[in-house]
Amino acid sequence: MKGLHFDCFRLTINAAIPPHKQQFSSILTTASDFHFGEWHCCLQVNQADPDTLDHWLTELIRYQPAIIELQGLQTMEGAATLSQLSRRMSSQHYQLLADRFFIIQGHKLLQLRQSKALQYTPWGMARDSLIDWVGIGLGALGKFGDGYYQNTDSIHDYRQALDEKHLPVHCTGLFPDHQPQNLPPWQLVNQLLCFHRVHLSSCDLTIKLCPELAKLFQNALSMGWLTRESDYLVLTTQGLDHLRYFCDSLQACRCNGH
């Protein structure tokens, strides 16, 4: 992989099993020998318990991955809240992006957020000027123009498609149109996930087009999930802990055909 100029190593871990029962250290040692540019760790935490998750975070911080992703946190029993995890990780020089990515200080994604050049994609955070992204392999995600695709994660179906000279694509989709006069809820979700705030001009424009969205934002303000700061509606600590639910509610709106 290193010889093919891959520069990022991503490791997915079942966090229900403690570190000492997995070949975690030896895998990282092997990867470090090949000097990958950076490595990411994706912890699948939905079946983990809080103590084991704490053990994993303590272990990972020692190795300083560029990104620590927590998948399934919202369904994990007894999990710490997102705001609690954010405070803990910030003390270890990691900043929270969206609702599951902890990014090490100085990373290019944090620089993109600072310059407001960040977007949320099906495969995570990326530069907002990204045009094409080619995904190759089982379950890989890719983007061409205004659409994206995902390959099948079945080895049998993948091989059969290649044998029949077909693309092993499982599903495709289109991103919403980026028309300022008809701003879809998806773009509000993108702002919330990338920046944890929404510009009032975007919010006002969309709310005028959709009474359902207006009610959602009124409820969020009354419950203390959002607060007004200058030209923005900003997520509070309580709002951060309800970010996934709030974004799902926004996505469920069907405004002007979106």
C-alpha cells in the first residue's frame, strides 16, 4: 500500500473488546515502520461499555492518531455525553468536529474549518471545493460531480461484478442543489456539523420557505440548544448533546421538494 503512494492508514476497531485482547500495538508498530503520512482510528462503540471506551481513549491518546472517530456513540448504553467527551479530548489537544470526529490540534481539517472551507460528506469531512473522489474497494465511497456512490461490501458480489465487467456499485445518490434562493435543510445540517453554528441569513431564508423548519428552530432556541451570538445561531453545550437528533429532524423536513 505504501508503494502505491497511499499516505493514510485507517484502522477500524471493535471497541467492545479491550485493547490488551487485540493486536493493536503490533499493527500500529508495523504501520509506523512504513511511515504513513498519518493514521486514523475508527472506534465502533455501540456494543462497548463506558469503562472499555475510556480505556481505548486513554490508549489511543498515547499513540496520537490524527483522527479518532466514535461510531455508534448515540446507541451506546451509559455513554458519556458528547460535550463531556469534547472537554476531555480538548485537554489532550483534540478538537471535536461534527458529532463523532476528534481531530488532533493543527490538522488541516481544523484549518479548513477556520477558513470556512469545510463540508460534510458521506465519508466524513473534506474541503468544500472537492470535485471528484474516487473510492476503490469493498464498501468504498466516491463522488463524481453532483453525485456520490458506494461500492458493495459483499466480497462475493464485488468479485462477481468485476468478473462480469460491471462496476461493483451498491447505491448512488445526488447532493442537493446549492441554490441560495432555495436553500435546502441539508445545507443547514452541513453548517451545524462543520461549524456547530448557523448563519442567521441562511437560517432566516430557509425558515421563510418552510414553516416546519421555523418550528424546529424555535423549539431549539426555547430548549436552550441554540443561542444567538452576533450573526449566528450557535450550539450550546446542551445542543451539542442533541446534535444528532436535531440534524435528523432537519433532514426529515421536506421543503419545496427538497
